[in-house]
Amino acid sequence: MTSDTVISIRELRTQFGQSVIHDGVDLDIHRGEVMGVVGASGTGKSVLMRAVIGLVTPTAGTVSIFGQDRATMSNAELKAAERRYGVLFQDGALFSSLTVAQNVMVPLKEHTGLSASLMAEIAAYKIAMSGLPHDACAKYPAELSGGMRKRAGLARALAMDPDIIFLDEPTAGLDPIGAAAFDELIGDLQKTLGLTVVMVTHDLDSLYAICDRVAVLVDKHAIVGTLQELAANPHPWMHDYFHGPRARAATASGDK
């Protein structure tokens, strides 16, 4: 790993039973970049993210985060690493019995000894950062729209002032206006806070709007590069993905 590499994946193999998802994935993610992760359905985009954050155990290979191999880290080291990243799962993955503010306070309660009043103050600040109105603090997930739940999930991901945020299909289910607004929010937060962003997505507009590099999962491996480099790759799936009608529309939109 170089000094600016915050995540390093080498020869990663994941499988469930006899089904091999990844077989020899290599990927470095650099400090301060926005890395998109794309691929056809079933290529293991979300599985890759879960392997990095420890929710899936690889069959072989290594995942190093902040310079340490996850497999050899002590419980204390894993806990320290968890404080440095936040995760936005699809649809927010909020606790339905907790208000938005209480959801955002969950990692604060787990990782800090702050007072209840200070945690509430931090939660309100993170909720505002995510573009939600103040009255959202007291609402329950069922009272929110899909887009608002995603923003609430983002507020929780930001609760611990992380170095890295992982986003799993952040614009899925949003209308084009809502998706563009969410992309803009992520881009603004990345620049303002100096975040490293790892974004699993199928949304070409998001790639062209905010990603510095993209990892394409094909043939159980990862092909990594800039959008221009990947668009020039002759692999059949990549050619169809980066040169289809939606790609042309996303490129035209990004050039405006």
C-alpha cells in the first residue's frame, strides 16, 4: 500500500457454496477519491463492499483498510477502524422503531461516551448536513419518503466524522431530479469534508457526475480506470455499458 491508499484488495475470492462471486479481485482505493463500483447483476458489487467492511468473509485473498489486513486485526483494531468509516445501505436500512435522530445517534452510542444532549446536537447537525429539515429529527422512517430515508441513512453514516463512506446503490429508486440532487450532495460533502467515497451503483449519471475512477466487475475480476479508459476497453459488456443510449445521454449531460 502507498501512503494515499486507504483500501487495498488483493486476490480476493468470495463464494457462497459452489457459487464463486469473485476470483482474484485486485483493487486500490485512494484517499480523497470517489470510486464507483459497477457491473452486471450478479457480479457481486454489494458483496465486494460487504467484504471490505467485514460483513462477508472472503474465501481467499486479503482486504487491507488503513494499512491493516482485516483478517489479522484484533477486536480493538477492528473497532477503531469501524469508527473511521460510515455505510449507507440501500433504502437507508434505518431502525423502524427509532426516530431519525435516534438512528443517527446509534453509532455515537456504540463508539463514544458522549452525553445524551451532545449526541442529540451532533445528530441534528448531521441531519442538516444531509439536506433534511430540522423537523425530520423527530420523524420515524415510515413517515419519510424513499429519498428522505436515504438522506437519513447518510446522516447516520456521517455521524462519526468518517474518513470513508460506503454507498450501496444510493440513487436506486429515486426520480431523475432526486438522484441528481443526491449526487450533488455527495459531491459537495466529499469536497467539503475530504471524504473518500466508495459508491456501488448502476447509475451512469452518477458515475459521470462525481466519480474519479470506476471499478467494473466482469468475469469475477475488477477492471479499474477512469471513465475514458473504461469506455475504450473492448470487453463486450463494458462496450455495451459505456456506449449504449444511456451512456450517451449521461455523457451529454456531464458535458453541459
